[in-house]
Amino acid sequence: MNMPDADGLLLADKAFLALRELLIGGGLRAGQFVSMPDLVKSIGLPIAPIREAVKRAESAALVRVLPKRGVVVMEATPEQARECFHLRTIFDQEGARQLVREGSAGKLDTLREMHQRVLDAARRGITPSLQREAKAVDWALHSTLADALDNDSAREIYSRNRDRISIIQHSRPLLPDRIVPAMEEHLEIIDRIIEGDEERAAAAVRDHFRQTLRWWGII
């Protein structure tokens, strides 16, 4: 029986959260093979809940199970990257439109300040800590756009896709020469929303998608 642990979580849930953290945190890399005994050792839980966690990860397209061998982390192929970033763009466009329609520009003031601070710092010089901050700020905008939809089903799909993108991103860390243009592209999106220009806001999201694919060498 899969009993709750001291924190009240089912062991399978705890195992899945640990496996997910390994995947999106870069502890397991895109395309990497890992055996079940290795997962047991890394996660520190019995084999049964880890098997359940692996099944959940496979259903979320984060890994592929190799029967009686182990699992392979999803690969960061150009096709996979294009698909994941395109799906994010679909949601981001509608989220940008929704923010304009609701007149929610004021909610973006703090987010804009965060982007401007990272941009100004990046123009002076890139440091490891700034790279980490830039990644967090980058996701802050995308999460804001997704949350604007106020749709639980969309939020679940977006969250799963974000996990896949995180695995892809760990296959190629955010390099210094991408930080400045990425922040500029994000500021363009934010400014068009603040101006209340729905079409230009959506266009700015699409441009960010194209520039992201270009940076990945996909187009």
C-alpha cells in the first residue's frame, strides 16, 4: 500500500516531485539514460513509488521508459524545441490579449522594473548570478501571461510544457549574448500591453518566439 509519509504526501507523489526536480533542475539531462536502481539511489525512496513516479513522468512526456532497463530523459531535438516553444507562444499571445482587454497594465509595473534592472545590469556585464536572475525574470513574464487566461485546464497544459522547456533549456544554458535581446523582446511585449495595443502585443510575443528559435538555430 502506498502510505503517506511524515509530511502527508503519498510516497509516489513525493517520488514524482523529486524526479521532476531532477529533470527541470538539470540533475538529469536531455537524452540521458538512468537505471531504476540509480533513481532509487538518487531519490532515496523505495522502488515501488519510484516506478509510479516514472509512469507519471512518462505520461507528461518528460521521459521514455525502457522496459526492464530504466528511463531516457526526453531529447532536446529541434522538432521538440519548436513544438514546445510554439505551444508556449499560443498561450502567451492570448494571455497578452487578455491583459489588454482587462486593462491590467498596472499589474505589469513591477515586472517591467525587474526586466529593466536585468537589462541595465547585463549591458554593464554578465555574471553567473545575473544569468540566474535573468532566467527567473524570463519565466516571470511567461507565467504572468499564462495566468492571465485564468483557465485551470490551460494552466495545467502550460505547466507541463514549461517542464519540457526547462529540460530543453538545460541542454543549452542561457548564454550571455542572449540575455540582452531576450530582455528587450520581453520589454516590447510588456510595453505594448501597457499601451493597450492588443495586436502589437500579440505580434511582439510572436517575434519573441521567432528570435528564440533563431537563437536555438532552428530557423
